Amino acid sequence: MAIFQTRFLTSYPSRELQPTRTQIANSAQNQNEVKKNVAEGYWLILLQRVKEPRTLNDTPLDILYVITDLEIGGVPLHLLRLATAMRDRGYSVAVACLAPPGPITLRLQSAGIEVYSCQGRGGRDWRVIGRLKRLLAKTSPRIVHAFLFHANLAVRLAARGAGISAQRVLCEIQTVEVERPWHLTLDRWTYKRCRLTIGNSQSVVEHLSTHARIPRQHLQLVRGGIDAKKFQLAAPIDLADIALPIEAKLVLWVGRLDPVKGLNHLIDAFATMDSHTDAHLVLVGGGQMQAELRDRVTRAGMTSRIHLLGPRDDVPQLLRSAHVFVFPSQTEGLPNALLEAMACGLPVITTNAPGCRDLVTHEKTGLVVPYGDVSKLADAMDELLSNQQLADQLGQRAQQEIQDHWQLKQTLDTYERLYRDILVG
């Protein structure tokens, strides 16, 4: 079993950058212990204090990706794909996160990508800026590419003190922020400390221009994309494996259990669909609303037909088994889950929210309903479950839309052009 290595930035009396090394012995006993802990979702991290700062790889670092955390989610998974792709294209890359290591850390490490953690304790732990500044000074990356609000802000504040020009810094935002307007205020105050602020959809770019008032010349659209073949070639699961009857019609949602996802509306809408007793709603993902949603399902008397499966690794297989995909969010940037469902040829129902409307055209590549309209959401599900011909047509057009306009290679090529502009500038 490979030795996993995570570098940690911590506060020492000398206040020097002294990363420690996670070291797991290769003995059979420790291998079994690691497998057990990973399977149960726990971390086995053995920290060994070193007397001197670790000597970094002699290869110059082309790109350091910085992100708020490495938990399971759309942006960390996007970073995983981007970092491994750029490594495969010949760039030397590393990743730093402000928070302690998360599940994506292991995936990056298994791909041979160095991961650092600033060991931040929440969004108000300002110590991460100093730790990040020391890391930037030590690694001296030619490009710093940050994702998510807290990482963007930390990089903008730390880079100058580490001797890194704003022209070598890219910051990326992948959501239309509606809950925390102060994020937009700080983005407006600090945007000049990076070369460009990237948005992954036209809705994000428009929002940053209008509400954060970032000038257009400082904004860059890099449309998201996926590896469609990965999803199209997946084999459907056996519904019995998730305790569903073989004749069940599967209505699927995938994502993070968060208030902006509209899941209360989805449960309420599905509970009104008495004419489709063979339909089952399956929610895949984890998050803060899990207990609340389970209570809502129980109160609706729908525990036999609404199922919360938690996080899963077989999402492509679940998508290939579904009849309809529903995504009733309040706001998005460019939802990967919706991209993936469309790539599988599923008929999709979504809202007119930012990010969703960038992907789906009503009655052409899916059905679009107003956010929060439970009645129209129920009607849309009823229509697709009742009209197989319409469902097939919308699914085919959705799949063609992804094939034509939302391929991962196109996204990666755009990123690489931005990187080359910096490296040759």
C-alpha cells in the first residue's frame, strides 16, 4: 500500500513553516487498519514532528491550487479533475486547502499530487492567511489558482506578502451568491489583487459584474464541462441493491443537502403525486439538512417512497438507472449534477435559477419551473412520468447539448490558455 503524505502548516513557536509528514508504515497490520478506517469514513493520521522544514521538490512548481476545503462537493471534485488533467499535460501542480484534510485529499494523493493544509478552524480563523503566506513564499508557484470565497480572499491577502504578483493569481467563483452579500462586498474591495476573477457560467459572470461591481475586463468566463463518456458508459444498478422494487420508477436528485437546493419543495411536491404509486424519490448526498429532511419525509407519511441514501460512489450507475432527474435549486453556479444527468440522456426538471438556466432550455432540453412553486414542480414530474415519448425526446436533446457544448476537454483547453498567458507574460 502506498504511503500517504499530507503536509500540514501549523503554528510553531519559531513561526517558521514546518510541515509535518503523515507516515503510515507498510506493515500488514497498519494496512488493515487504514483500510478499516477509510471504509468507515475516518482518518488515520500519524503525525511525525520533523526538526527542520522539509526540503521541497527541486522541480519548480507551475501551479498551486488553493481551495477552502477538500470535502465531497462540486468545486473540490472540479479541482481534482483540473489538477490531475494539468499534471497529465505536463505541468507541476500541488494543492493547498485552508481547512483540515478532507476525503478529496486521499484522491489527490493517490494521483501523486502533493496536498498541504493550513489547518483552519472555520471561516473566521485568520491565522490561515499567515500560514498560506509562508507556504506561498516557500513553494514560489508560478501561478496561484484559488477556488471558493474564503480561499480567494486568503490568496488575495497573502500573495503580496509572499512576493507573488497579482498578475500570477487567478481567483474562481462557482456560484451566484444570494445568501451572503458581504462576500460580494469583499470581492469588490479585493479584486485588483488578482489577475482575473473566473466564473464557470454566464450567470456567475453577470452576477459578479452587476452585484460585486467587478469590471468586465477583470472577469473571465470558463464554462464548466464533464467527461460525458464516463457517465454514458456506466452500467445501471440493480434497484434491489438500494431496497427498491424492480418495477419502481426512480426520480433522482444528487447533491449537497443544503437549504439553497430546494429539497423541502421537492419532498412536498413528490408527496402530492398520488397517481404514480410506483415512483420513488431518491436523494443522494450528505449535508446539514439530513435530519430535517428525514423528519419531513416522516411527517409526510412517505418513508416507503422517499429515500435518503447519503453520499455514494456509484452516482453514474444511479443516473443510468433513473427515469427522471429533478434539481429544484434556488441558486447555482453551474451544477455538475445537472450536467451529469443530461450527459446520461435523462429528462431533467430544474428551476429558472442562475446556473440551471444556463444549461436547460424549457421544453427543449428539459422542463423549467419557477423556484419554490411546489404545484408546478409536481406537475412537471407527473408529465415526464406519464409521457414517455416526451421524456425520451428531452433526454436525447439534453445529451446532445452536453456533447456539443459542455465537454471537459473544452474547459481544460480554456484553462490552459489562461495559464500559458501568465507563464509567457
